[in-house]
Amino acid sequence: MDASATNAEVKVEKTEGAQLKSKKLGDLQLESEKLECLELEMGKIEDAQVRSENTEDVELKPQRIKDVKEEGPSSPCDLFDVEVVYKIAQELLLGLATACVDNTTGSVFQTPAMVAVDIRKEMVEYLTQRSEFFVAESSILEGGPGAEASDHPYDVISLLIDDFVSLKRNWFSRVSGWLLSEMREDRVDDFVQEMELNSFWLLDGRDTIAQTLLKNVDFKNMYHCNKRFRSEELAKHRRQCGFRSINCDNEGCAATFSAALMTKHDSTCPFKVSPCEQKCSEYLVRREMDRHCITVCPMRLINCPFYSIGCQSPVPQCMIKQHFYDNLHSHMLYTLQFIHKQASAEDLKQQAEQIEKSSFSSGLAEIQVVRFFVSAIKDIEEKLGPFQFERKHSDSVGDPAEEISKATNSRAPLSAN
Ligand SMILES: [Zn+2]
Ligand SMILES: [Zn+2]
Ligand SMILES: [Zn+2]
Ligand SMILES: [Zn+2]
């Protein structure tokens, strides 16, 4: 176990030395060749037995050039956007699963689980190295075909992972239409689950790598803090740093995010309690707001029961009684118009006034069902005596009395809504 770990450390140190020697872009190619030679050398030294038994314990923490260069009295804050790091950490597991599946598909001798340890090690080395050179690489490509590519660290690292995955494809996965098959997706999902079940490459470990990769590619410092402090001030800064991790305060919400994103999260947090959007007196969590507003909120708008005969203003459900009182006159006009389709507006108005003046009209505003309201009006009209009106259309036929009787006898095909 120790032998292997030491070898890995030695290798990391040598690698760093080599990287420091040449930082010029032109040397990139040469550099990777040197690294390959180094790796070959290391491979020879390693005892094959020891290696196969202990690969699980190999130190997977990648090192950064900066860590070596930036020694001094001050230290970096090194806090980062926790959500982005989490997303990258998840992508690492998915990338590894894909690489292992693509590497062994069609093989009768190998399974993804058998190659996972080795491929993970290769992947971490590959991503660390590519991410360190990312800034240089992207400046070469500037103005080139990749110029419009996103520089969000998650997108950048996802692309690097894709590059690695494509390097690990075996001949079968390259030629067989495998890459687009549904079976590939299923196998990858299964293997992700298998790794999770076996606690292979836990989130903590992936987080550390994700942080390093993020810092390497986030050259605009949008998703991590690169401020430097003397040790006595560092702790103080970290307690106030916008990237410090905080939990959502809203009851029931398990979200964790950087402090600077508090307002952004709060504005969309499904557990945020706020007053009803329709301004009833209730307070609700955001995720229940829509349902409340549509189904039970007393301020939800409904159609007036007189909608079908003409009252078309929407009314808040809790105001419907008041609406009947406030609109008794217009509801009566709609009803008279419905009963006496031939009557003029002026006649209907006079009839309505007559009904209102009579002693029979009390309690009309209490009637909330249109059908009952229509028969109540008809009853009152009977008690008041025949309603005389001029016909609206001069070409109408039949005598008025007959029209009235036809109208008043017509059944109201209505129902309240
Ligand atoms: Zn900071
Ligand atoms: Zn929340
Ligand atoms: Zn409400
Ligand atoms: Zn109405």
C-alpha cells in the first residue's frame, strides 16, 4: 500500500517539475511526450503485484502548478461556488462510468468494474493536465472555431471529460453504432448505480478534484475566490466571503449554495413562504402557490352565476354575495331581457324599476341560482299585472299578449355555475 502511494507521489512531483520547466505554449506537445516517458519509467519500477492490490488507495488529489509557485506569507481563500463544484463532481462519476462501459463493451473478458480503478486514475491525471493548460489552449483558439464556446467551468470541464471518454472507446464501441444505442445509456446508468452502491469514488473525493479543476479553468474568478490573506486575516475573510457555503433557511429546503447566491436562490426556492399572490390573507410555500390560487383561494376569480344571461364580469369567489347586492339592478335587467326578448331597453328599465319599488323585491339579492331568480321575477310580474311593452322590432308578428305569455312560459335552460 505504502509503496504504491509513494510512487504516485514521486510521480506527481516529477510531473510538476516538468511542467514548471516549460510553460511556453509551443512546448505543450514536447511536454506531454516527456510525461509519457516519465509514466513509462514509473510503470517499469512499479511491482506489478503491489500495483494491482493497492490501486484503490492511490492518492488521487491532483496538484496545481500555482500551489508550488505561490508560496509566500499569504494564502488564498480558495472558497468556491458549491453548486458548480457539485455539478462537476457528478459529471466526473458519469464520465468515468461512460469511459469504463465504452472501454469494455463487447468484451467477454472485461467488465466496467474491472477497469474502473485504472481508468479513474488516468482520467484524473488527464483532466488535471488539460485543465492546467486550458487558459493557454483557449487563447490559441481565440478567434478560431471554438471562439463561441462557453467558458463556464462546468461546460469546459464537461468537454474535457467528453474528450477523455472518447479516448477510452474500444474498437467495438467505435464501429458498432454503440454510441447512439439505448443500451449504452442503460449500461452507463447501471454502472453509476453500482459505483454508488459500492461507495466507489465517494462525493468527497470527487469534490476535491472538482474544486481543483474549477480553479484551473475559472480564469475570470467568477466561481471561486482567489483573494489572498495573511493567516490571521484569512479566517476572518472566509467567514464573510461570498463563496462561503450556506444552507437555505426556509423550512424543508435542503439546498446548499454560496452566500452570494442567497437572493437568487430565495427568489426561486420552492419552500419560501410568501403571501398569497392573489392577496388573500394566507401565507404559503412557493411550491403550493399555484394550486392554492386555482383551487381554494377565496380571491380566485369565478364567473358570476348570471354569466350565461349577460353578467360577464369575473368576481373574486369571496365577493360573490356582495356582488349580488351591488348588481341586483343589472341582474334584474338581464333577467327581464331574457324573459321578454322582444322588449325595448327603455321598457325593461321601467319594468325593473317597478319591480324594485314593489314590496315583493325584498330578498331577491339573496337568490344565488339564476333559475330561481328567473322564476321569482316571473312571480312578481304576475302579481304586478300584465307587463305592457312596445316591441323592439316593428316587423315582429303576433299580438303582444301572446308574446308575453310565450316569453314568460319559456323554461329557463340555465343553471348557476
Ligand atoms: Zn474568499
Ligand atoms: Zn431553499
Ligand atoms: Zn389566496
Ligand atoms: Zn353578476
